[in-house]
Amino acid sequence: MDDKMKQRVVMERATEIPLSKTIRNVRTMKSIQTSNEQSRN
């Protein structure tokens, strides 16, 4: 494996972890919004 491939793998791993956290946060935000809208009705 050459250096460029190694760098790419490291980059992908570094971006993967915060991405999954962000997606989870967005999902919780959306579910909170929908529950708030439902309670208003």
C-alpha cells in the first residue's frame, strides 16, 4: 500500500466518525421537532 492510499484511508476514517455523530444528531433533532408538532395539535 502506497502513501496516497494510506492517507485516503486515514482521511476516510477521520471523516467517518464525526459524520455518523452528525447524522445521529440530525435524526434526534428531527424526531424532537416532529414530537413537538404532534403535541401542539
